[in-house]
Amino acid sequence: MPVRYYDQKQIYLFPPCLDEWIDEDHPARIFSELIDHIDLSGLCEIKATGCPRFPPDMMTKVLLWGYATGIRASRRIEEHLHSNVIFMWLGGRLKPDFRTICDFRRCNKDALDCIFAQVVVMARELGMAKLGLVALDGTKIRASAGIGSFKKLKEWRKELTEAKQLVAAIMAEAEALDRRDEAQLGDSQSTVRLPLELATTERRIAKIQVLLNQIPPDLDAETRISSTDPDARFMHTAIGSMPAYNAELVVTPDQIIVSAHVTNEPVDQNQLAPGLARTEQICGERPTQVVADTGFNQGNNLQLMEKLGIDGYIPESGERNIGKDLRGKPELFSKAEFRYDAEQDTCQCPAGQILRPASKQRKQSKYAKWEGIVYRTERGTCLSCPLRDRCTESKSPAGRSVTRDDYEAERTRMRVKLSTVEGKTIYGRRKKIVEPTIGQIKVVGGIRQFLLRGIRKVGIEWLWSTIGHSLLKITRRVVDGTVKLAWAS
């Protein structure tokens, strides 16, 4: 059989056409076209030494395609601009080096916020990103900081004090030796030299001082701080503790991200309000339904959703346990069986006894505080109650107590709503919306560890990643024919 002609040193008479390098129906063409319809005027131009400035639209396309497809490191992007046909086509054969790529990536925070909003608006104009229902969640992403770079804040302060004391001791010793030499040899014969240890210690003092100047003054002394990324925090994950940031998302059913931000709080309970506020700011309206996991279950979050008229679904425990009695002693009367009288501010137990406010109870963590009122009967009442065995095991004259806070009504309504078939069905949609989105960002987008340091720069990188994800989602919908570009009709 004949063999195809093959020659690696083939010389072409005419130069090849760049546009012929990728197929007509390749998703990169749609991806590029979508970016062409975004206003990129806010992006700053990066100039390489001795070269003209690279076009911001080209840099944006290359970076967003890289983040969408898991090629994030600036050196890898530079490599692909020399060897990968798709990157070469998107970059128009321009080849910025990795420093230029990295500088462009981290210096455009305000412009990226605007681009993120434009992508959401574009998706909505194409019939996507509808706000009937949204799902919220956070995911831990490793910080660019080694475990060995962390010490407790009090340890950094102690090290700074010890380093200053060492410098003072070295200087005192040097001055004493200098005075001795002056007395013995005279000024011109002094031979005292400052040890190299002094310069090393002074540099160490300067670094620790810079680190401490970046830390909020009210931070707990037990908090572990990294010398390379002071904003990162140790966070617990399914695979163990690690230096990380908590990346938050608000996602629509078609997996378009309508809000994205980063926090160094390891819990989600304070992130619902900013997530909803960002969504309303970008979309111009509030979602009608919100689903979120138990990490967002906090009384003020439930109250906020009711105040905003949002139909929320946030359980007290995992999805499998919705509607189940998880109390340690389910045979005893639950708090729900103590009827509360808001007008009198009292509770009535199943035996008809009245419990009145007896004391206040407070709990406070790094990220939240809680205050409740403890209700009790008259001292000794429970000891003679015929229902005592079904109410309490305590033999104290104080008897059974019930604790309530300002959000009991909201919790009760949420509990009732989630116990219904409809409530469970609506909440069950969460695992088909936000969880796959996080999985795609981490697996397809490859963002398992941030490349940049500091919460501001990490926030920039999270925006690149989420914008790339949403653009790729729109691209795939256009490719499969379920969405038609408005300007193509």
C-alpha cells in the first residue's frame, strides 16, 4: 500500500494561515467570541521591557482559557503559547513571557470585578443564570504557604523580642570592646568588627516587623500566622488541616456563577449576607429561593432571608438527617413541646407548669457570638412533677430548663418547611448545582492550590477561575445548540 509523504523539514511556499490551525467548530472560537463582546477597557496594559505593550484582550483570552482548562501557572501558559495550537491561535502567535503574564493576572482587580458582572449579564441575556433558585457553598483551597512557615502570633512576638534583645546584647558587647581598645590602643588602633550575626538578626527583625504590621491588632494571640502569606489560615478539610482560604460561590441551576469572593474565615456562617448582596448588585434583583448546607445555618441568616422575602432552605444537619430526631435522649420531651408565650415571655411545659426567664447564656467564638435566655420553673417544682421521668433525668431542685434565643421562630419555620416532601426536594437540588460546579473548578480548572499570596491577590485569582468557568459553561451550551448567541442571529 502507498505511504503518505512525510518530511519534518518540509518548506512551504506560502505561509500557513493561523485561522486554519483549529477546527471551525472548536469551542475556543466561541470562547474567544464571547470575550470579544465584553468591555475590557478597564484592564491595564502590561509592557515587557523593550517591547510594545501586549493587547489586553489577547492576554485576557489566554489567561481565561488557561484557567478554564486547568493551565494556570504563568510558566506553563508561556510554554503553551509556544507549543499548543489553541493557545497560539488565541494569542495570535504573540508570546508574552511568564513575568508579563503574571503581572497582568494580579494587577486588574477592579477590572475583573467588572468583567465578572458582564459575563453574568451576558449569560442572562442568553437565557441563562436565572435567579429563581440559587445555591451557596464554600470550598477550602490550599494557600501558597508551607506548613513550616506558620507560628502562633504570640510566638512571632516572642521571637521579635528575643531578636531585639540579641541585637542589643551584640551592640553592648561591641561597644565594650571598642572602649577597651580605645583605652589600650587609641582610636586609630581599634580592631572591633561587628559580627555577621548582627546583620542576619537585624534582617530577621525587619521581616517579623513587616509581618506583624500586616496583622489586625485584635487578632487572637493563639492564631497561627504564616511568614510567607499572613492572610492564610489553617483550616480543617476532609483530607486534614492545611493552610487555606475559603472560596465562596453563589450558583444558578445552569451552573453559572453569579457571585464569588474569598475569605480567610474557615466557616461559612458569615458569608450568606455578602453572597446575596453581591448577587443583587450584579443581577439587579434578588433570588427567590436559596439553598445552602448546614454551614450557613445561623439564626441571623434565617432572619435575613425572611426579611428579604427569600424562600430559604438551610438545614440544621446534613441532608440525610433532615426530619430525624438527633437528640441524645429522644425519650425525653423536646424543646418544641414547651409552648412559648411571646406576650408573657414564658414557656409552658407539657405538665402545665410555667417556666420564666432565670438567667442568660452566652457563647462566643472567633467568628460568631450567641446569646440565649434560660427558662426555669420555681425551684423544686420538677421534683414532684408526675411527668418528671419523661422530662428530665436531673435530680437537682432547679429541674428542667429550656434555652431560647431571638431566632427560635425562624428555626421552627425552617424545620417545618424542610420536613415536607417539597422542602426536601428543593433542598436536594443543591447537590446538583453548587457541588458539581466546585468539582469542575477544582478538577477541570485545576485550582486545588492558589498561586498568588495575600487575600486580595487570592481574590483576583478566584475571579479569573470563576469567570473562566462561566464562560466555558456558556461556550458548551452554544456548541451543543441549546443557546444561540444574540449577536449571531
